[in-house]
Amino acid sequence: MASDAEQGQLQAAPESFLSRDLVEGISRDGINPGRRSLLQGAFTAAAASMVAPSLMADDDPDIVNLPSWTRSLGKPVVANPYGQPSPYEANIVRRQSPGLTRTDQSSVSFTPLQNLFGMITPSGLHFERHHQGWVDIDPRRHRLMINGLVDTPMVFTMEELLRMPSVSRIHFLECGANTGLEWGNVAVPTVQYSHGMLSASEFTGVPVSLLLERAGFDRKRATALLAEGADGSSMTRTINLENALDDALVAYGQNGEMLRPENGYPLRLVVPGVQGVSWVKWLRRLEVGDAPWATKDEVAHYVDLMPDGTHRQYTSIQEAKSVITAPSGGQKLLKQGYYDITGLAWSGRGSVEKVEVSVDGGRNWRPARLEGPILPKALTRFHFDWVWQGEEALLQSRVTDSTGYIQPSRAQLVALRGTRSIYHNNAIQTWRVGGNGEVHNVQLG
Amino acid sequence: MCSWARGVLIALLWGTSTTALASGVPEGVEVLGRPATDTEVIAWDIDVRPDFLGLPPGSGDVWQGEETWLAQCASCHGDFGDSNEIFAPLVLGYITEDDIKTGRVAALQDSAVTRTTLMKVATLSTLWDYIFRAMPWNAPKSLTHDEVYGLVAYLLNLGYVVEDDFVLSDSNIAATQALMPNRNGMSREHGLWSVRGEPDVTGSSCVRDCDVGTAVISSLPDYAMNAHGNLAEQVRDWGPYPGLWTAPDNMATDQAVAEVAAAPDAALNAGGCAGCHQMSGQLVGPDFEAIRARYAGEEHIAYLRDKIANGGVGVWGSAPMPAMPGVDDDALQQIVAWLISGDGG
């Protein structure tokens, strides 16, 4: 039956009963009065084909004709022992950007930010970035070693780590290369690909400071930590000891359950505010040292190329950034009237103080409404009331964080850093809403 | 870094020590965890720092390195480290004698030049460390210390940093570091290391009639709107913001064909096929349309089953197709049945 999905939504599943020419015309040029009447005709025809004895023009068939789920016995408990999203949400999945990487093991999948709500990313939609594939680790055989400048090199089992005093905190996790494709020009169509190496979770684990104290680290000499994974790449990153002692966690929990394998099961480092590559997954070892290690991802990658040919090394902090997630690139406004412009803001140096939204490309700004709780180094959801009257609009958001730092425009960022640095692009994003309602990724100048 | 003697000393003291733990550690937590043994630390502590702390003794020459390279590395990186098929090139030229003198690779200022690993890497320790811990790609940690020395020597030779008769060892590696072409190319003059660092760029606080350019200077051209697939199928399709229909027109007109032989998406995704193959247009491997055009017909079943299960190279290009053990028999059957079922549209 076509009735379940159609009424009230012009384009929900047009191919089911609209003519191909009409659909293509709408996709190409939007809905004009001629097409609108054709659409209405099609709806009427679809509705008429059902058993609807007393349906008047103003009656909604989805109300008058009781749907099947209202007239049948539902499914039993534990039909899905681990619950799954509705089949109607099947489009909302992690996706790869075609051609971005040439292997699936050293690759990225992006979080579908355009369709998420609130400040937490569902664990199954948390973006992935692996360097040599992901692994399934037996927690009984996993160990954490702490060595280097410590009184006693130590080994902990997972059982021991789960017995230790723990904390749960909500933090964002953003890849240093998020929005990296957009330095030079617009390269991708949607917020999933432009900003989707961003997720946020509640992480549960043991403070790194507690473990370092337990091992008796050398407070006088220690300046840095090496974090190392247990996967094939045994990926390593140097962590600023200041960050590590401040709020880093050795985490096993994510959103109330154990970490997902793609996110480091059974143990990962959480370094709030710092780029994702430092949140070493499948964490097996922390080494205390007095100098940075210049690991592969601190020398060949995750170094930011400046116009003079130098690379900035050990760039770690994710500076304040925001993006409108809906409406956003690749989407379409079907009707004029009220819209709740919404998006996310975050800062690796603190909390979100203010978000402003512009609908005219940055000429005029008005404050957005922040949704609580507003937590340090976490995502903050913002909203902005907007009445669209069919005019062309250039949507932007701009965050100010608790240090007073204001998110720069792309022009401001590029003026100093050039366009080839790949990493740490926190520029203001622009979405252009056309008169036909289509939303496109654009850059202004 | 291993401080083995120190570790032994501490381990001896451990049994009798009742050192009070620092304030952040609650009483009783000291029963959790145990001292690591020397053997355990040696087994895991494999990192090598820029000052070569942690570097194990050994040596290898350019010729040994080349031999190991051709056997273990060339299939992905190319015989001369210049392949761009699987990973970005490791070595491609662009390094001059002057760079080796100054320690700055001048070509990094040229946006037209492909940046290779050897152009960027400032520290020799990084090459040694990473090759030993993570290479080869499908069998990390299988190389001996001497093999790694040889491979590093070979890479440096490919970049004209050392001569053909060069032998790299733990005793000359520090001197060799002084030849690294981009050894002075890294900067830590930025505010992104510390959470309290100073930002280099700040935005504007202007809120009214701000002087900014609002002309669109970059957007996706129409022909690229489908590069990421049909956006209408990538967003919630019933909410206030449906996705734009960006599928090419011919996709719709062939709907009847598609219904007869719908792609086994689940099997293709589970098998990881889509990472290298897409429906239309060459990616790493050939596109499915081309494969289906070439292998329509039941006579190709055995051949395709073998290629998917066991991999191959050279049929469509130089990028190897790996064996796909993740494709189980059901999936294999579905995929092959689909591949032979049509002319690829």
C-alpha cells in the first residue's frame, strides 16, 4: 500500500507511483505550480485506489483508514536481543567517501550528522578511522602495560581496570583531518562527508593520572606519554603529559556499554579536546618519557603543511568549531515557512560560550539558542528559529568558546595557513539555500 | 625506551616496599596491577625515539634492503617506492643535494609537487620504528631487526640520500640522521600542542553589516554531485529535509533490468567489495558494470569464484585484488550469480 508513507510528504517515495518525468523534473527544477497539481492528482489517485468509503478532501487517510500496525498483534520481546533502528532509518549509516582512500583497512567512514539529534552519537554510527584494519580482541587476554619513567613498570588486566575507581564523562572526538577535504575548494556534497569525522560519547574509564600515580611516574622528568595500540599497526602517538594528567582516561565504556570493536574494544585512550588519532584504540601500553617520540603519525601524517614548506608537528588541540547539520548540503526544503536550523558546536580548549547564526553569508549574525547541558570538550547542540520565504540564503554558524576564541572564517584561516595543511580546518561552513529549496555546500569570498 | 636495569632494581624492591601512594589513589588500589617482568617489557616496548633510545643493535645494506623490499614491500609500494596505486608514494625524486645540505625540502613549497614520505620525514627513527612495528601491511612485526636496517638503507638510497654501497647500522644511524633531507622542516611554533596554547588565527566578532565577501567562489559542479552516490538515499527520506536526487538519469531508466538482477548489496558490503569496486566507474578495481559486461554467462562461474576467493592481479590493471576470505559461500554464490547475470547495463 502506498498510503502509509505518502500523505503530507511530497517526495517520500516518489518513484512508487509518480511518473519518472515528474520526479526528474522536481529533482532538477523543484516544484512549480504545474508539478504541484500533478502531484496532488497522483496523491488523489493513490488514495482513491484504497478502500476508503467516506474519505473527504480534508480527511487524512492515515487517520481515517487505520494502518496495519493498529489492527494487528505486534512482535514479541527479544525479537531483536540487541535492538536495531527502525527499517525506515536504513539510510542513516556510516559511509565512505569514494576514492578518498584506496584500501578499506586504512580508511575512514563518516558519521551521518545531518540526521542526528542532541549531543551524543549512537555507538554504531560513531565514525571510523583505522590505520591497519580493526580487530576483535579477547578481553581476557588483553593487558595494559605502563612503563618508562616510572618506579615500577606495571601490568593491568581488564578485570583489574574494571575494579579501579572509574569516571564517566561526555566528550567529543574529532579527527584532526575532519573537513580536511575542503581546504582548497568545495569537494564533498554533504555534512556527513565534510564534518562527519566527528562523534561524541559518554566514555567510562580510569583516569590516566591515577594509573600513572599507581606506577609512580617521575614527576620531575616526565613531559610526555607514548600511547600504543594492540592491533597490527600498534599505532603510537605522543600525548602531552599536561593533557594526560588533566582529564585523560583509559576508557572501556562508551554510551553505557563496552566500547565497540571499531572504537577500540576493550580499551582506548580518551584525550578530551585532542584530535582523534591520539585517542589510541585497543590500547596496550602507556610509556612515560621526557621527549616526544616523532611517531609515523607525527612525522609523515598529521603534520600541517604551512605555505613556507614547514610542517607543524604535534598539532593536537581541536580548536573551537561549529557547523549547521540541518538543513545542510544535499538536502532540500520542500515548503516555505518555519524551520529549526540546528547544529553542533565544540571546543578542544573548553566549553561553548556562544553560537551565532547568519542567514546572509556572514554579514549579519544573531545568537542561537544553546541546548544544555553545556559541557567542556563536548558537543553542544544549538538551534535557531528561521522563517524561509523562498529567498536565497547563505547559512553559517560561528562559535565562541570559554577562552574567548572565535571560530574563524575560511578566508581568515587560509590567509595564515594556506590551503595545503589538510589538518585542523575549523573554518565557518556555508550552506547555500537556493530559491528552489536545494541546499548546497559552498565557499564564499 | 627500556631501562631494564632500573626495572630489575625496582622489581627487587617491590616485594618489601610499602611506599605510600600519592594522593589521587584510594587506599586498597595498590592490590590492582602487578610489576611487569623484564621479558614482558622487552616484548612490547619496541618504540624508537628520535634520539634512537630504544633502537636495537643491528645492520643492513642497500642490497639486502632491496631484496627484502622486492619480496615484502614492492607489491604495494612499487619496486622503487614510487607507486601511487595503494598508498601515497614513499619516494619520487624532488629531493635535491641542496635539500640534504640545508635539511629543508624546497619542493614542499610547490603545490604542484606530490608530497612523498621521504620529503616529509624529518627523523630517521620514525622510518625504523614504523617499518618494524607495522610492516609489512598484512604481516606486521614479521621483519628482523637487520631486515629493517636494510629496508631503511634501501629507501634512503632510492632518495639519493646514501650511495649504493651504504650499510646502515646502530653505530652510524645518528650520523645518517644528519643527512635527512627534511630534518629541519618541522616546526613546533604553534599553539596546538597545549590546551593552553595561543591560537594563531581568530575570527571576527562583528555582528552587523560585516564587511565579508558573500560571492560563491566554490561549489560542486553538477557533474560531481553524484560522485558520492545518490544523496536522496543517504538522508532520512521522510523528514523535513529529503536528500537531493543525484543519481544519473540512466540509472532510473534501467529500473526494469535492475529489478531482475538487483545487486546483492548485503553480500558486497559484508565482503568489503565496495571499498575497491563501485557500480560505475573505475575505483581501485574495475567497476561492476565492466565486470558484468565481460563475464556475463554461466561459463564464468568457476573463474569468478576463484578470483574472489583467492585474489589475483593483472587482469584489469596493476593493483592486486586480495583474496577475500571474508566472503562466505552464500555471499560468494550471490555475488557470482549477479555478476554473470547481465551485460552490466
